[in-house]
Amino acid sequence: MPNFTGMWTSRQQMQARGANIWPATPGAPTGVTGTAGNAQVSVAFTAPADTGYPTSIVSYTVTSSPGGFTATGASSPLVVTGLTNGTSYTFTVRATNATGTGPASSPSGAVTPVQPQYIAVAHTTTPFVSAYPWSGSGFGTKFANPATLPTDQGNGVAFSPSGNAIAVAHYTSPRITAYPWSGSGFGTKFTNPATLPGGDGLSVAFSPAGNAIAVGHDGEPYITAYPWSGSGFGTKFTNPATIPTGRGSGVAFSPSGNAIAVAHENSPRITAYPWSVSGFGTKFTNPATLPTGGGEGVAFSPAGDAIAVAHGGSPYITAYPWSGSGFGTKFADPATLPTDTGWGVAFSPSGNAIAVAHGTTPFVTAYPWSGSGFGTKFTNPGTVPPGDAQGVAFNPTGDTIAIAGNSSPRVAAYPWSGSGFGTKYTNPATLPTGAGNGVAFI
């Protein structure tokens, strides 16, 4: 014990050290490992053999590199939050007792947090929408159906950019149905919009900022848009002054959110408008060379410098440069065309590929894409997707492509790379119950 001055004598220090009761911080924890999550990592470790004195460890602190994000708690594992998905981190751990904090452990191996991915299919029979977890292994176990189903055939499906909502465009009133979305699946249906779309819902898209939702539909005005928030639908935006000329089969916002385009039935078959928080602006001038048949699907390139329309009538896919002035001069058609009506179109997230879902075998056709337009067609997938393919989508990381079609298994997915299609993933254990019309990832 200290003497009356509060100091340890030399003899007392030697006795305390010999009895292992000399005040000391803990040693370094060992075996530090991390498990990636969504913007977080769970860090596990083994307590140090040397706990110091006093011998009770009161807390551990995990620190990330880079960023210096920390988590503190009484035991392993500890979860470090606030990380950036796609960034690689290592982690060290320190132990603390009543004397103080000990040295840092050796760093963990590198761990990269990732946002979980999901895939959803809109289809023709109840429950009209099916959703699954998605990973590098393919489809996970289907999520439970929403408690309140869409009222009829699902035609289009979209996730909000933040991944906290999912919407289905469908036949019969209310024609658009939306739900909260989380890692647990569908939440309780949002209240229907006060003013419904003017006809059966055929397509749906969220704006890049997630503050608007647009529905392409039968019946004038063929396109209807609403503000969107965590509470669901807001008051419908005023219809565009010049409406599309027929059913809105496809709808897309530009990546910057300053334009919206509708693929529709009658000439000019594609109509685009400026978009702002006030809604639709004055229609852009039609392209000089129109698509040759009814517009069915539309997509902007990720850089926002091109727009593509899937349509009836050869060449079945038509693409244009895009700018703040609208449509540029049509790109040359691909040397090898899709084999039938193009129903859906999508660009890869990196913008270096474009894919078309179409009516006859091989049901999906994909091309390299560049500022010059279409490249030489990629080899068809070894196992073709479901017949009369209606929808196509790439996952957010660009390493998977999925196609929805009319025949079983109604959705098919493939690895995707710079070489094109990989070997088809195993079908989901529980298939969509009817013909697949639309597919989306988040």
C-alpha cells in the first residue's frame, strides 16, 4: 500500500510487481476480424491475456482506418457505423481498465462495407410483385408478400434511390401501389395518391433525388407524377402542357434529375420534358429521326449524355445523344439488331453497355456502349432468359444483369462483365407466379 504521503516505496513497488497488483494498463487484444454490413462493420476480437491491474477490463474501443470512426463497448463484437460503402477499412482495438488504455492491437484485414442488394419482379398473377435478396451467390429466399397486394397485374416496378421504398405500376385502381422497403422486405402500404393515374399503370420511376415518382399509364394524360417523401405520395404535379400521344409504356428520369422521358404508343413515340421541383417543363423538340414503332421502354445513360428507346418495328432499339437542349442526331443502328419488338432497355451503371429485352429468341441482346454509340453485339447468353422478355435491369454494382419474361422461370439473372454474359444463376427457389413484366434492383 502507499505510505502516508500517498507514494509507493521502492520495497512496496517491488512487492506489488511480484504480486501482480502494480497498476498497469491491459495488453493488446488479438485476433481482430471484421464482417461487412451496410455502411458498417462488425469487429470481433479476443481479450488480451494480460488484463493489467486492476484486472477488470471496463471497455474496448475499435478505431477504423481511414476515417477514425470508433465504437466502444464492454465486449466483442463491436459495430462501427457511419462508414462509406465501397471503401476498404482496417480496424484496431484497444482495451481499457481503471488504470488506463492499453496499446492498439494489430490491424484487422481489410473489410469493405456494402449496401445489401435486392431484386424485385412485377408479374401477371397474384401477388403481382415478388422480391428477393440478391448477392454474389444469386437469389436469396423470397421475401414475404406485402400484406396489402397490388390490385392486379404488375407491369412495372422500381425502388427509390435510397432503397427505402418500392413502387409497382399495375392494372386496375389505384394503378400505382407503393410500400416502405427495408432489409425485412415490404412494409405497410403507403396511402394511395389523392389523384390517381388516368389509366392502368404500365411503368414507374423515382427521380434520382428520390423526391418525385412518375407513372406511365393508359388513358390521358399518359404520364402522372407526384412529389415523394417518407410519407409517400404528395399532391399530383400539374400535367405537362403537351402530353404524350398514347399510353406511357416506359418512363425514366435523367441521372441529374433535370429531365423526364416517356416512351409511348403513337408518334413521336418518345416525349421528353425538362423536370424540376415544380414538375414538367415545356416539351423538348422531338428527335429529327423518330423511333420506327410504338415506344415501350426508355433509359438514360448514367452520364446523362444519351437516351435509348426500345420499340416496335425494326431496328427495335433507337438511341440519341442527350443534352440540356434535348435530343441530338440519332446514333447509327447496331450492326446486329435485336430480333423483335424491344420491350425494355437498360444501361449498365458504368455506362459501357446497353441491353434490350425483346420478343423472340435470344430474348435479350446486349452491346458495348460508348460516345460513338453501339459496339459489336455481345455473344448471347449460354442459357437464354424467359421467352418474350419484357424487362431488363443491371444491379447497382454492374456485375449482374436480370431479365423478366413471360415463360418460367419468369426471371433470369446472369453475371455481367466486360466480356458480357456469364453462366446463368440458379433460378429462385420460389418463382414469380406469373409472366414477368418488369424487373428492378437496388
